[in-house]
Amino acid sequence: MTAVYVDADACPVKSEAEKVATRHGVTLYVVSNGGLRPSQNPLVETIIVPDGPDVADMWIAERCGAGDVVVTGDIPLAAKCVEAGAQVIKHNGEPLTAANIGNVLATRDLMADLRAADPFRQGGGKGFSKTDRSRFLDALERALRAAKGKTR
């Protein structure tokens, strides 16, 4: 059965994911280390994992598979989920697939090395926009349709 998993720590599109998952009648797992207000929606399960590095990521990676959708900006988690057969999208709607996850991982590692070599080169990414939110909604809709097709 199709489910949506949201890596909820610092996720700007939790409410949008809930709306789309509800429209499709699928369970939405909102996974975090805490600090989130649980939804009253019966299709939303708030999962609080213990503090620790990558505990939420491991919870998601152990459970997702073909027919599921994962929403995350965490590239190593995305790679594990793609390998498990899940549809993966970033918060801005960018799909992460078997065809592009290798390049995305390599770019992430390169940027981490550059930041480590130059301590003055930190952050500086662009802000989250209305366009990103709209692109996410469209991408989640498409990903859910594709995922539901895999479970039939």
C-alpha cells in the first residue's frame, strides 16, 4: 500500500504534503526528533524518533519501498530510498531518481569538501519561494500517481 514519508525536521512543506496525501487517501508519516505539533488528521502519523544522528533517516529508509513517496532534502537518505524503489522528491519539487542521484551525491560531497577547505564559504543558498512550493505540490501529485501505479 502506498505511503508518503516526510523527513520532517526543517521541512517547509509538511502541510502541503498532508493535503496531497489526504486527497489520495494514503498514510502520511511525519518523522522527526520532536518539536512538531501532531496533526488531527487520521491519515497522518507523527513519528517521534530518539535524538541522535540520522535516526529519523534510518526509520524512513528501513520502511520505504516501491510504491512509496519520500519527501526529503537529505541526499544520503534520498539515495537509500531511491535504492529501495521509492519515489523521492525534494522540498522544492526536484525529483531524485536512479538516473540523477549519483550526480547529486557527488555534488553534495564536493560542496562539503569546498566548505571544509574554506571556512568563510558557508551557507548562502537561495531562500524557499512560492514557486518552489508550487513546484513541490505538482511533483508530489505526480509522484503519488506514479507510486500508486506501482502497487496495483
